[in-house]
Amino acid sequence: MQILSIHKRSIYHPHFSEDFFYSYQLTDHILVCAVMDGCSSAKDSHFSSALFSKSIHKSCRMLPQMKEIVEDFDLATMELNEIGNFILKQLFDDLKKTKRLFFLSTEELLSTLSLLIYNHDTLKACIKISGDGLFAINGRITSIDQNNVPNFLGYHLAKNFEDVKLSAIATYNFENANDVCIATDGIDKLRKDLKNPEEINETRYAFLVEKPSKKSDLFFEKQYKKLALKGFTLYDDLSIMRIINPKD
């Protein structure tokens, strides 16, 4: 199995990247990954995307220990969707607590989230998206485009999580997934000409579809350099995580 990742700061963000990415081996067979993209028009967006990552990490550390707290809680029998919902519920509660603790405004807690829970033994994948982003399963790309007005999780903190889970979080479940990728929408801002839609297809293919000729952790860096040499410029922060897991 090959786990590839890339994180790049755009030319418009000289000090901080508003993106963040995360991965954690939850069990022998289950991997948790996430990419976050803070809202550029909000305040201190690098903080919100990093906060999301810290909360997810806390949940990943909690999950194996929950049986000591809740007797009938068993991580070994949980569906991937259940694991995702547990992580998102903890994140939702953490955002509410952080808002109260630090007297934060809503605009200080706005970030998109693409959360992937992947079983590399069964080849099952669950992807949960709050806001916008992209993912690819076995080379087939899906883009969640909310016309530059993402429905951020932070907008819904006054509501009940069970309602928010249904109305503001998209869930996708897959089987036989041996090539899985999640990305922030910065992948579509790596361009030469912002009016040329063909360049979107080229960058998406380079990162989300094209397979490494040989096993190399530097594949994404090489792809990025190839595009940069062709004159492509990154106009938004970029985060991608990809798992290539061929089964013979």
C-alpha cells in the first residue's frame, strides 16, 4: 500500500497556509485521513483548519479506549460510517466548546473538511464532506462545488448534531476501492490560465488519476514540479491525500 500526500501554499498566502491535512493508522486495517481548507474571507483561517486536525487526532486517540468507558462500545465491529460519525460528532462538540472558551466568532471557526475512513484489508471506503472539495475512487473524480460559498460546519453550531449530520454533511460509501484520494479545491487553482477549463482536467489527472510508474513517496512532488515547469501557478492552497492499494 502506498500513501501519498502533498501540501502547498499559494502565492496569495505568503505567511500561512489555510489548508491542513492529517492521517492516522486507527487499527491494523483502518486508516483515517482528512484535508481541511480554511475560509479565505474569514478570520485566521489557518487556525480553524489546524483546529479541525487536532480534534480529529483526539478522536482517533479516544476510539480504541472507548470500550473502557462504554461497555458495549466495540471499535472492532464498527462500520466505517459509524467511525466517521463519531469523529464528526466530537469535532462538532469541540468547535462549540472552543467557541465558548475563547469567545470566538463564527468566522473564526470556518473550514471545509473531507474525511476519509479506509479499510485497506476489505477495500471499503467512507468519505464525509463538510463544505466543498474533491475525491477520486479508482480514478473516477467527484467534485463538490458550492459556488465559492461552502456550507461550513461552523455555521451550524447552534443546532443539534443529528440534524446537521443529515443536512450539512455529505456521505459516500464505496467498496472495491483500491485507489482513493481526497483533495481541497486548490487543485483546480493550479493553473496557467484561469479561463482555460482544460487545465483543470490536466491537474486533476496528474494528481488524482495518474499512477506512479514505480513506488515512490515523491510522486506528488514530481507531478507538481512538472506542472510548475510548464508555467502552472498555484492560486490557492493545496492539500491532497491519496491511498493506492492494489490487490492481486
